[in-house]
Amino acid sequence: MPIQIVILNGGSSSGKSSIARALQGVLPEPWLTFGVDDFVDALPPAMQNSKDGLVFLPNGGISVGPGIRRLREAWECGIAGIAGAGVGVIIDDVFLSGGAAQERWRAALRGRHILWVGVRCEPVVAARREAQRGDRVPGMAASQAELVHRGVAYDLAIDSTNASPEACARLIVDRIANTAVTS
């Protein structure tokens, strides 16, 4: 069976969203992209800066409350349903809980063929990107750079520090074409 889902995991401003868009441009068939930013944007305003929801800490950390967990599970099941309908899916995520987040995705996507991609970027470069974006809490890129990779097993690791999104996307497409499938 071919790869049905590509999961890009990396810290804030590591280049995941740009890689996902570039990947859509080089895949032979249309794939849908879903990012953690889409999930956050879909949350009710009351869930932002709420103990039950998300709290963006001054040091760049993020506190995730119990209300978010329930909504995230629904989000993951919905994405699994889209993949189950035969559409390729690219997931752009930030595994704040490292390996536990991977296990949640693995459970939600049970039976689907997944390519797990770790996206790394030198923290100083990610911090510069973060500052240029202007829509992130300063320090988020640095605080997540290593945290999101703890306990996560990848089929492919890429470094976006000096590589273009298109070059990273080509590495992923090559891996999709030439890999044994893992789940």
C-alpha cells in the first residue's frame, strides 16, 4: 500500500508549513494539508489564554488544558476520516508532548500508511524566522526546537536550516516513492 499520510513534526518556525505547501506542488496527485495552526484558529476564542484551553506563556512555552485535549482528539479523528476516504493528507504539527503525541496520531490513524518526518532547524535560524513572522510569542521556536522531537521515531529527518522548502519536499517525495511503509 502506498503512503497515505505525511506527518511533519517540528518546532515553531522550523519550516513545516512551507514544506507542506511545497510538497503539495510536487506530489503527482492532490493532497490536503492540515496544520496545528488551523486547529488553533478553529478553537473558540474562549479557549485561548484559558486554563481549560491554550495558554501562551511569556517564555514561549504553551500550556495545554483538558478542554483542548478533547477537541484535539476530534480533530485527529476527522483527519483520519479524510484519509480513509482515499485522499492523501499532509499534517503539519508540533508534538509538544513528544512521543506521546506521536502515539495519539498513531492510534487515530490506525491502519493508515504514514510517513513520519522530523523537521529540524537550527534554533537561531528558527528564532529569526519567528521574529520575522511577528505572529508568535518570542521564544516559542527556541523552546520547541528539541522538545517536540523527544521520544519520536521518524522515517525521515530533514533539516530546513539551509534547505529550501522545495528541496525538503523533494526529499519527502523521493522517500514516498522509495520506502517500505510503516504505521
